[in-house]
Amino acid sequence: MLRLAYGTTSVRAAVIVVLWLATHSGAVAADEPAPAQGPTPAVIVASATPRSITRSATHVGRAQAIKTVNLVARVSGFLQRQAFADGQQVRTGDLLFAIEPDSFKAAVAQAEATLAKAQAVEKNAALTLQRSQELVRTNAVPQSTVDQNVADRDSARADVLAAQASLDQAKINLGYTEVRAPIDGRIGRILVSVGNYVGPTVGTLATIVTQDPIYVFFPVSTQQFIEYKQRVADRSDGPTTAVVRLKLPSGQYYPHTGPIDFYDIQTNRGTDTLTVRALLPNPDGWLLDGQIVDVTVEVGQPKQVLTIPQAALQLDRSGSYVLVVDDDDKVVQRRVTLGATEGSEVVVEQGLQAGERVIVEGVQKVHAGQKVVTSPAPRDPQAARAPQATP
């Protein structure tokens, strides 16, 4: 019995200790502050912006000078002088090269002497004929002599004409010793050094190309060409023309536009494409002969659409969506229907209103219904100026 009592007392004591610990532990837990929530996520947003755009299509084109002249020597001789700096602008008639002229000057002098001699012979033949014609009236000479004198005079006249032609050719050859610019344009580097023997068979001395205006050639599919023709024919507000814009290899848009002035009469049977040509001003020389450019052809009148940065787009099994930040700075998922893209921008046809803010950075840190802190994204000024394409 004593042993049982001792055990009972021990159990009661243990229970009291447990209750005391539980009571005090609860008090301590009640006194501790609740765990603090994390900071509100920060995101970068951009507004859905209304923009005026024109229906367009993009192609790859190549610039080509309207005129290209390869300068060659038309007479043979030693190249005596280069009268231009490589790459400079030249005008029609400017002296570019001089070929040693001494032998050609001598040829001119010789031709002049030959002409003078032929003229003297002609003059003598004419006088002889005149005398014989007077004598034949008195039967002092036979008619056959007169006829022979007529033939001699005509032969002398022919010799004069031949000598004159030789003199003209000699003068032309002397003129060819000066190679002058046949067109206005920019000349390339010299391909044959001064002192070398040049001639018609040597090849190109230098090349001149015109720069302003300049052609841009680009291929379009026959389907695109037919659609363009149909679009023009179906317009109710009168005829329309296509406007060509260019994007340079640097990504910068070319500041000038131009019309389409020609399209080929035959398609390329291997690619089923048609070559189209546009004419663009090039006052600053940004476009070079042979340069590759992106070509955007705009047709029709501009219309208003909404655009957002492509960085805002998200994709799942249901399609495209964006995360919108509402007026309470809470995140809302919004399904969108997209149009065409151009550069860093994309057209939104349905799902957004003008001015609504979409998240472009920080999407992975947030979810729908979460409150966020926003800061605006800088708008790409070049994209804002860029022509856009509609479907």
C-alpha cells in the first residue's frame, strides 16, 4: 500500500508539472509577435497605347544605283594622271584620268597635213577641169580629156573627205586621252595605278555610281501581288498607292519613304516571286549600291489599334494572356487576341483597353490577385515611330 501511494503521488506531481509547462508555454507563444509577411513585389508595367498604323507587308530588299558606269580607257597609252580622290563626289564633265597625249597630238598634226595635201590636190584638179572645159568649146581638147578631169576632181574631193575623217578621228582619240565623268555620282577607288599602260582591253579604271535617288529591288510572292491588286481595286475611297519604308541593318528606320515605280513582267519560276522596284531619295548617302535592307510596303489609310510590348505576352495551353495591374494595384490575368508584330511591339485586337497597364518585367514574382508596386517602363521611341503591320 505504501508503494502504491508513493506512485500515485509521483503521477500527480508529473501531471502538475506538465500542466504548468503547458500553461506557461502558451503564454510565451501568445506574447511572441506573428511572423511578418514578405515585402510587396515590385514590377515594371507599360500601358496599352493607341497607335495609328497602316496595313503593310515586310520583305528583304537590296539597294541598287540607278546608274553605274565602269570607266575604261578608250585609247592605249601610259596613265599619266589621276585627277580625283578615291570616293569623292564628281559631276558630269569632271576630269578623272589623263593618258599620255604626245603620240595622239602627233597623229592629229599628221592628219592635218594629209588633209591640207588633199585639199591642194583637189584645188588643182578643179582648175584643170575648168581649163579643159574652156578648151573643149574650141575643140582644142577632146571631150574625153574633160571627162577624165571631172573624174580626177571628184577623186580629189573624195580624198579630202577621207583626210578630214582621219583628222576628226585623230582629234577624237586625242580627246580620249582625258577620261571625264559621264554622270554625276560618287567615284570609287582607282583600280589601275598611275604609270601603268592602259587601253580598252585592260579593264575598269574606276567605277561611278549615282546615289540620289536610288532604287530598292525586292521580291514579293505572286499571292501577295494579287492580294495587293485586289485591295487597290476594292477600295471605295478612290485609288491608293503603296508607300515603301526601309529599316537599315542597324535596326534604325530610314527617314525617307518612296513609291513603287516598277514591277517585273515575269515571275521567277523557281521561287514564284515577282521583282518589285521602289524609288527612294538618298540625299545623305545612307543607302549604298548593293546594300541589303528590310522593306515595309504600306497600303491604304492608317487606322487606330492598341499595341503593347512583346515582353508582356505570356502563353499557356489556353493561348496568349497578359498580367494587368488594375486601379487597386492588384494583378489580373487577361486573355488577349493578337494581331501582327513589328519590332518590339505587338497589336492587341481584343482583351485590353487603352491605358491599361500590363506587366513587362517581374511576371514570375506575382500571381493573379496579388498586390504589387509598379514603376513605368521606358517606351522605345524608335518603336513608337516604326510603321506597324496589321493582319
